[in-house]
Amino acid sequence: MGPVEVAVVAIWSMLPAYVPNNVAVVLGGGRPIDGGRTWGGARLLGDGKTWRGLVAGTLAGLLLALVLGALAPTVGAALGVALPGFPLAAAVGLALGAMLGDIAGSLFKRRTGRERGAPFPVLDQLDFAAGALLLALVLAPTWTLATFTPAVLLAVVVLTPLLHVGTNVIGYWLGLKREPW
Ligand code: CTP
Ligand code: MG
């Protein structure tokens, strides 16, 4: 695979992990997952992590994986790249893992004295990707290792922050997000 093919496979394979966060921004809100609980004087997770965001984001990622799986042969043929489909275990790993990685990031932000919405460069851009890859590796190890070869993984690490910053700036402009990160 050349660099363009590697980038296409990286973005395609991570789409079920990228979309949950954006859906959570649009559909989230309501009861916080931590129920208002605190730990060491700070909120456990904060008001930015809600049950509705978690459920809606995960379901959206699963649905997208289903759709992408059905489209993989057609889109792959059109682009001339072999695009992977998403077995259920892989889809759950990517979608739920992304939301859990984002939650783990907030847990860490609160423990280090950062208020809800405070920026934490690198963590904000990669926590969900790390969560997605880890849970996919646990639930669908063979698929994950075959899909995320070292080159694809490198592309994910480079492209994810760029895509994350780009979509969040757009979300901020559209008035969907409180901060542009
Ligand atoms: N969101 C949600 N539920 C989630 C994740 C996100 O409702 N599980 C929504 C919240 O409205 C949140 C917004 O998406 O404010 C943006 O998400 P994010 O940037 O991850 O949260 P922040 O508010 O910045 O909080 P944190 O500092 O904890 O990241
Ligand atoms: Mg944030």
C-alpha cells in the first residue's frame, strides 16, 4: 500500500470510533454519568460526560460500522483499496472503546485539577482513539491486528488529532460545542 491507501484505510477503519464523540456532542446532555459525585474535591468525570451521550454515541458508531461494512466492497473497488468490514466485536470495540477512552480522559483531567472543557493537548485528541484500539484489541484481536498494521497505526496517530481538531472547530463554529477543542 502507498501512503494514500494507508491513510484511506486508517480513516475508514477508525470511522466507527470517530463518529461517537461527534454524535455525543450533538445528542448528549442530561444526567451526568458520575451523578454529580466528587473524588478528592473535584468531580469524578464532570457534567460533560452524560449517559445520553455515551449511549447515543456508541449506538451511532455501531450503526455506522454496519453501514460501512455493507459498503466496503463497493467503495473499496471504486477507490482501488481493500477496505475492511467490521465484525460485531470489532464494531463494539471501536464505538464503545472510543466513548470509554474519552471518559477515561475526563477522569484523568479532573484528577489533575482541570475543569470541564479545559484543554489537555494530545490527551483530548487521542484518548478516544486509544480507547477504541484497546477495546477492539481485547474484543476482536485477530481483526484488529490484521487491520491496524504498523503503517496504518502510524497514520491513525498522525491523522486522528488533525481530524479531531478540524471537526471540533467546525462544531464550535456551528454553535454545537462550547470550546473549539
Ligand atoms: N458529551 C456527552 N456525553 C459524553 C461525551 C460528550 O454528553 N459521554 C457531550 C457534552 O455535552 C460535552 C460535549 O459532548 O460537553 C463535548 O465533549 P468533550 O469535549 O469530550 O467534553 P468537555 O465538555 O470538554 O469535558 P471534558 O473536559 O471532560 O473533556
Ligand atoms: Mg473537551
